Amino acid sequence: MKQQTILILTLSLVLSMLSSCKDDKDTIAPEINIDRPLESAQFSALDSIPFRVEVSDDHAIKSVRLMLLDPDQVPVLTTLKAVPNSNPFIFEGKFPLDNVNLVSGKYTLQFQAFDGTNTTNEFQEIYISEIPREFQYLVVTYKPDAFTVNIDKMNSQNLFVNLYHLQSGYSCSEVNSQNQQVYLAGVSTQPFVAYNLNWSNLVWHVNGSQSPSGKWFYAVKFLDPYIYLSNYDGVLRGYNASGTVQFSTAPMESYVSNAFAATPKYIVANYNSFVGGQKSRLCSLFKQSGSLWIMQLHELNIIDLFPISGEKLLVVANEGNKGVIYSYDAETGKLQLLANASNTTFYDASQQDAENYAISGTNSLFWFRMSGRFLTEFGTGIANAKVCCDQTGLDLYAASGNKISRYNLKTGAFLDQYQISYPIEDIHLVYNK
């Protein structure tokens, strides 16, 4: 009887302990009360958002954090974190909107609290206005000697200051204002380098290889969000701002791409052959896979490609001894002649917007207007210039020899001229975003 009593008491104690453990299980999530910002508060990119929330719980609070979700509810910017030292805990400070590329729209602040078992999320909608795109300065590439390529920027006193130099011949260059990077490719086995314009340092590079032509890298162009680079191996690759390949085509044997542009669905690339007698190829490549959709054979000497609207592009080219302008439909592969300049060949081209384009010829400049298909000549005496349009205004920069001339694109009026000591290979404009 005594043993039975002991057994009953032992079972009662175990059951009591189990019940106690069950009662101690944390089933209550932290509580978050948002004090600021207010619902629908308005801010601008590069502002700092003042915030204050009170977090409380029946157990110790392990962590709190603050995230910003974009209009697609994707986290952007750096998450703010804190380890509470009290309960309740006041989580406050300023959340920096430190990305100049934030676009206008409705965003969501996500406040999150965790007590080791339970997580609570509270959301507050705000509105962010993007900052306007602004021109900052001009960048030039040139060769001070046969074995060096320099990249210089023009400062506020219109003086050129060296940013970077590469011990190599020159192949191609480009600027990516969105990520504040400039790109430079050398010849032979020299690398393709990405240089940060703000921090004055190399960010990433791609090694070159030997090729019979003496060049491995042929053309480079920033097509948001990637930087596209064509190689001697016939492959077109797209890199992100960290130098990781995000896009790649299959090799096109004996061909290399010299010009490319983007539409909503495609990367359109022109390929020229190393083999005589072969026609060039204008190819529409799917953005997602890099696979070929359609290919148009042609005998044009294409200078550059620019998006117009939808799946259509503008093609600036030479046909024999005359400059020509075509439209190209990336969906159907159809080329349509828009205008021609019978007294000159074209050398370079730049897009101001979908309506206005600057083109350089053998001894002058041209303004092409898409509506009406007007081709207006100006800047007589500017020979085979590298041209670049200010996409935030009306200015056109044209580099010929060692001089850079600035014009009003629509009136053709000469505005200013700058000079360096050596012939210029290319020019680029840097914006704040």
C-alpha cells in the first residue's frame, strides 16, 4: 500500500512538472507600436526617415529590425538592427535613403521584433520621390603614348584630371552612372577593368586572352541593369556592378559583336564576320536566356543601335559611301530605311531621347529627328567626331582630334570648346544617377 502511495505521488509530481513546462511555453508574440513616421508620410531619395517604435513582450526581446520594401515588396537598402536592453524597448533613429537610384512610388517600412520564439511584423506605408537626373562631368579616354590609355575627368574649372591609366593599347570604354563606374578595355591580353568614379579604386576586372586580331574585347555598353561586353570568342556577356556574369549568349563562330541595344524583351546585337564575303548578322536575343529569337542578314556597316519604343530600334549605319538610318523591329527582324546622307559616311552616334539623335560624319555633325525623319547638318569642319548627348538638356559634345566642341543639338549653335594634349579616343558623360 505504501509503495502504491509513493507511485501515485511520483506520477502526480511528474504530471505537475509537465503541466508547468507546458504553461511556461511562450505563445505571446511581441507587440510593436509605431510612433513615427506617420502613415503616408512623404520623403525624397537621399533623405533620412526619423522613426520611433515601442516594442514590448512578456519575455525578453531578442532583436528588432527595420527594413524598407520597394513598390514590389522587395527589400531595398541596408536593414537596421538592434539588440534591446530593456523591455519595453524604444527603437528609434534615422533610416537613411542612401540610394540615389530610388524611383518615385509607394514604399513600406517593415518593423520586426523577435523574442526567441515568436516574430511580429508591423508595416507603415510611405511615399518616396526620386531625385532628378543631373549631368555632373565629362570623361575622356586618350592615349598619351602607344603603350598607355588614360581616363580623365573634367573638373568645374574645365581642367582635365586623371582618374586611371592602363598600360595597354585602346579597345573600348563606357560609363555606368547608375553605379558610378567607368570601364576600360585594353588590347592583346590586357584586362577589361571596372573603376569606381567616387572611391578612385578598381572594383573588378575580366582577364583578356590572345586572339589573331590582337584584340579580345571589342565593344562595351551599359544597358540597365548590366554592362554588356563582346569578346573575340563571339560571346556577348552581361555583368552586374560586382562583375558577376548575369547574361551570356552562345558563341557565334568567326563573328564578333560591335553594337548592341536593349528592348523590353531582347538584347539586339550586330555581329560582323572575321571571314571575308560573309554578311553581317543583326540578332534579337532573349534577355532571360541569351538564346537567339531571330536573325537578319545584311550588308550594312552598323555604327550603333538605339531603342525607340516597344521592340523597335534605330540603326545608324553606312551603306557603301553614304550614311543611312534604319528602323529595326526586334520581333520580326524587319529593317526599314528612314533617311540617308548621300554626301557623307557616318562615324559615331548618340541618343538624347527617343526623338532626337546626334550623328557625326566625315566633316560635320547631324541632328536626326525621328518624327518627320529630318536630318539637319551643322558643325561643318568637325571631322569624324566621337559624340555624346547630354540626356538631361540639349547639349552635344563632339570630340575630334584633341578638341571637344559643345553645341546646342537642336539649334546647332556653338557653345564652347575644350582641349587636351592628345587625340581623344572616346568621350562619356557622367550623371548623378
